[in-house]
Amino acid sequence: MRLLAFSTSAAAVRRLGANLGGETIVDMKSAYRRHFGGEPPACFDSLTSLLAGGDDALALARDVCERERERGDDESRHDAGSIVFHPPAGDRAKIICVTMNYGSHAAASGGKQSAEPYFFTKMPTTMTAHRAPVCLSKTSRQHDSEIELAVIIGRRGKYVARDDAFDHVAGYSIINDLSFRDRRTLPGEPDSERLHWYTLKNLDTAAPIGPWLVTRDEIPDPYDLGISLTLDNDPAMRQSGTTAGMTHRIEDLIHHASNGVTLEPGDVIATGTPHAIAFGAGRFLADGDIVRAEISKIGTLINPVRAET
């Protein structure tokens, strides 16, 4: 399934949706009513609620989607071009990111990969939906973009063993880890070796994610996915690679991220980015850019870049 959070307008309430293929989006609560003749359970109130409902909730959602495909009814359906997307993760998701998780990234940046995953976090308020603009902050002139495979947690867990890690995965999405390279250090300590992660990674709109969550069963091998990030208005390839380049695999990331920290349904683990980030190429994001982040078997996350006024 391709599950998403959407609304019919910017002011409308968020709904649980599913992409049935192409541009067809179905409202899952309306579809449930039509197929079962009653009010849907609370897990259909939102994507966050569905993830919290666990395997049983996902199985019910899958049943509704299959019935909807068989019926082929236009009721409760929307065109993807007419809806407002919202981030396909928990409303209060922890966004756990790993640094230098591709050898190509480390080599291009002159950095050294760590023996264990080295994490930093982004605030949930940085999540920005598909097609929503990202803010070109007036406090930075070095806005960078890093496409990454996002793992969406589906089952609560702490001290998760590597062998059990995928039991805690609901599915996958695309996340663009925006960085502000000239906010790496404090203004008074420009040569400090300490990174100022708060401003380097957490300025407004710094975590575009979407357009939807693809459930784990549809991507049996998450290490065989093509990755590319381009600008519509500057067609030269900016980033490309495959998820085969990960150093620390998903099961390792979940194992370490849950070491003393409880992972909740809807939390996000960003798995790192391949080479050719703007920091090395010297072409940072600019007002008017349109960022296109694509991962095979998931889709394309598109965000225009707008200067802060």
C-alpha cells in the first residue's frame, strides 16, 4: 500500500488516504463506509492512528484498498493533483538521522565513517510535505539538500535486536535532509570543531518528506533502490546512487537508535545520503529552484524553494 495523509484544501481536516496507482487517491474512511456499511474504527482517523493500530490496522487498510480496486468506484476518490499532502509520518515523530552512512558521501566530504552509527535528530516541526515550499532562510546562504531513504517505524520498541528490527518497520518514504552549511558553528567560533547541530539541521522546513509511506511488504529488499536528486530548473544530476551503498544497514540503525530510546509508531529514521551533495559541488539551493527527490518503488518528492521574506 501507499498510505498518506491529505486534505482537500489547506484549511480542511487531515484525512487518511491511499494511492491506488497513478494519480488516484482514495479517502479511506469514506471507502470503509461504502464497503462495510458502518463507521470506520478510530485507527482510520489519521495516518498516525493507523500506524499506532499496528498490524491489525494495516491489514484492515489493505482489505479496504483491495475492495476499492475491485469496485473501481469514483466515489470518495480524488486526483493527486487536487489535494494537499501532509507528511506521511507521526504527528510528533522523532526524526533520527545518521551521518556519513554511505562510503561515497564520506569520501567526497573528506570525512571518516564511524564504527557505529552516529546519529543526530531533527524536530518534528521541520517536516514539510510533498509540493510544499521549503524556506530559503535569510540566516543562511548555503542551503544544501540530501536525499535519503526514510524508514517509518510501525511498532513500539526499545533495545530492539537486529534480527527483530524489520518487525518494527511499517514502511518507507523519501526524506530530504536539508542542511545549512554556514550555520555549522557558532558565529563567534567559526573554526570550532564542534558542530552546532541545532542550526545546521533544524531551521524551518528542513525535513521535506513524502509523498507517501510505502508499506514494507511492497519493498522486500530496501537495499536495491535507485536514488536521485535533481533540480527541475537545473537538469544536471546532483545526486545519484543506490541504497546498496549503505554502510550501517537498517537493522543496525534500528538496533542502535533503540538503545535506551523507545521508538514509537510514526517515528522516522533517515538512513543517510550518497555522494555529490551541494557542499562539495558548491551549487547551493536558490530561490526558484524546484527540488525533485526520487527513490525507485516509492515515488517522487517535489518541493519548490522560496526565499524567506
